[in-house]
Amino acid sequence: MRRTGFLTTALFLTALTATAQPRQEYAVDVNARCQTVEGWGVSLCWWANMCGRWDEESVDRIIDWMVSPEGLNWNIFRYNIGGGDDPAWTNCTVHHMGKGKGLRAEMEGFQDERGGPYHWQRDSAQRRIMLKIKEKRPDAIFEAFSNSPPWWMTVSGCAAGHKDALTDNLRTDCYEDFARYLVDVCRHYKDAYGIEFRTLEPFNEPTTDYWYQSGSQEGCHFDAKSQVAFLRVLAPILKESGLRTAISASDETCTAHSLEVLKEYLRSGAIDLIGQWNTHTYSADRKTRREVGNLARRAGKTVWMSESGSGGRGIEGNLNMAQRLIDDMRDIGPTAWLDWQYVEEYGDQWCVVQGNFARGTYRKVKNFYVRQHFTRFIRQGFCIVESGNRQSLAAINPEADTLTVVLLGGKEPSTHHIRLQGTSASGGIQAWRTSETESMEPIGNIRPTPAGDIEVRLPEKSITTLVVPVKALPLTSDKHGVLFRNKH
């Protein structure tokens, strides 16, 4: 009797603990369609400048991890057209980038003087990575982007920026030189390697005060009006080239800057010169995210979140970055979301693979699996749909028979009850989870409720992906003859 009483008390306490866990109930509506996903990806700058020097087996493996459907399933890649610094370091500190971001940031340029020959043998490491991606992922989308013009086109004589970080560094008499340089590089890659960049981005975080003489990486300030002036030079030269490449802009560091510059493009008519609006989200809020996405789409532009990353510590830092991805996808509504770095030497936050560039060693870090929860299961062609929980991202496949839901667990365990609208779960649910102790581990015992809804328990500090087979509900009509899908 005493033992039975002990068990009864223990079971009661267990049940009390379970019911005390936070419970969230919300709907996922597959008929509330948002953007269709073009894909996921990363910049090749600067990690490819290092990893492209590794042995063939290592290059094959890290590219497979990136592009395979069972890996990260990335299909969009941004190639950095290097400007190249003065080899004599006449106007800047010797190897100044190596003292900041490391020698990986010393990108090679292709042209050393006005009207001079192009040295196409340069940048072999980054090119090797790009060609390997093209080989393994024939459907890959490539964008070319520039951080700075070649040093000889700049006011300071340094590809890291002007002496005054808030002053434009491209000489006005070199606008045409820079435009032709960018277009010539794009044309070379099409003619020599069969890679036609879908977009060309001439700017990188151009309105910031980040870029200064002898700084830690290539960078060039352009105020909004200077961007417009340069685009008016670039656009006709690109059009005359015969390339199908469109211009993208303006890759501001945050959505507040992005919104300000986008409004200038709209006021000036420069918006008609570009085909795609890119923004970064190193700093962003819900209001400016929405304004940027809505304004750009109303202007008929494709929208990308083209670069982001963050620090932090451990799984919490990784999940904070996952929340940023969710916020971007929900509020900006981009068709593509791209990371900044694939491989880093130090830490496990600004990368998904940690490596030693000199030794050629590498390993997946927790961030790899966190990112995989989105990119592996929300595939190209899936449509983002409305979800009533801001710690979730949901998408339906083109055939409307598979629903993917990604859920973030908070600082304590919780239970999510998801009501499906416009569809119903039709079979066994596949699920994977990453936490402090798990890395993309399959989890079972998730079944639809009798009503065709979903209920799942989330551990603290975790991310869970549900892949739910679904079926459309039959159409019925109310007393007024209005058609609707009745779940019950």
C-alpha cells in the first residue's frame, strides 16, 4: 500500500509538471500563401579564397555538405569580384587586411591599371570552389558582387575605403572604368566557364561608416545619390554586353538603411535600372523589415535577404540566428535567404563548418544542423504559409501534399498545439530535432490528433522540424452558398 501510494504520488507530480509546461495553440493556414522559396545559400567571400586551396577530397566533401539535398541543400552562391589592393601598399599599411579579418580578406583584382590587360589566372581558389559547386549543383544560381573597385580607381588609393569613412571612395572619373570592369568579369565567366551570373551587385553596405583606408577588408562608401549616379552608368553598359544578368542593389547592412536607400531609388527612378532588391539584416526590426519587402515587391522587384550572421555562444547563439531567419522570412518575405560565411577558423557562430585554413581540417558545428532544419526541408519551390506563432516557419510543397513546420523551443519546455487550416494531416509525421545534446536527430511518436491537428512537445533550447503529409479538405458550402473547406 505504501509503495502504491508512492507511485500514485509520483505519477500525480509528473502529470502536474507536464500540465504546468507552457502550452501554445495557434493555426497554420495553407491557403494563406506568401512567397515561393527560390533557395538558400551563402557568399563565397572569404572562405572560398582559403578552402579552394585544399586537396580535392576535402573540397569535394565540403561542397557535398553544402549542396546535397540531404545536406544543407544550398543552391544560391554569391561570387565576390575582388577589387585588389595596391601591391606596393603606397597609400596604406602593408597587409592591413591580414591584421584585421585575416589574409583570407585580401582578394585579388583582375586589372591593375586603366585600359590594362586582365589577369584571369588570379582568384583561382574562389573560382575553383564556384566551378565545383556548378559541377555538383547544375541548378545553382550565382550572383556576382563587389566590395570595392580596384585600388587604382579609388580616391584613397586603398581598396579598404576612404580616409574619411563617410566619404565616397570611387573617383567620379572612374565610374565608367568600374562599370566596365564588373561587366567584363561577368562576361569572362560566361565565355570561359559557362557561368552566367543571374545578378550583379556593385555595392556592399555602401552607406555605412565601416570602410576606411588601411581597414580590415575591401569596402567602398557610396551615398544613396552616388549609387543612383553609378547605376545610370552601369545599366547601359551591362545591357550592351548581351548578358542576361540583371543588376541587384543595394545590400545595406540593416533594414533601416535599406529602406532609406530604396526610397531614394524610387524617388529618382533608379529602381527601374535594377531587377532585384537585396538587403542584409545585421540589424532589423519588424516594421522596417515589412516596409522594405512590401515597397520592393510593389516596384516589381525580386527580394533577397542576401547576407546575415551573428555572434553569441553555444546553442543559444545558434537559435537566436534561427529566430532572425524566421523573422526575415516572415516579415521581409524574401525568396532567398543567404548566410555570410560557410567556413570560419574561430568560434562556432559565424559559420556552419569550423576549419583550419592552413591545415585543411574541418568539422560541422551545431549551427550546421540548426540551419539544416530550414534548408533541407523547406525546399526550392515550397511556398511559405501563414503561421500564428512567431517562433515558427511553415511552408507547403508545390503539390500541396507535404507541409513543413519549423519550431523553436524557448528557455523552458513547451507544448505546441497546431490547428491546420485548409488541410488536414493524413499520415505519420516525420520529425527531427536539434538541441544541446542532439544534432538533427529523428524523433518519433508524433501522430495527428483525431481532428487532424498536430501536438508536439518542444524541449528547452531546441529546434524541431515536422514534415507532415497532408490532404486538401473537401469543399462544402454554408447557407449562403459560400464555399469553404470544413475540417470537421
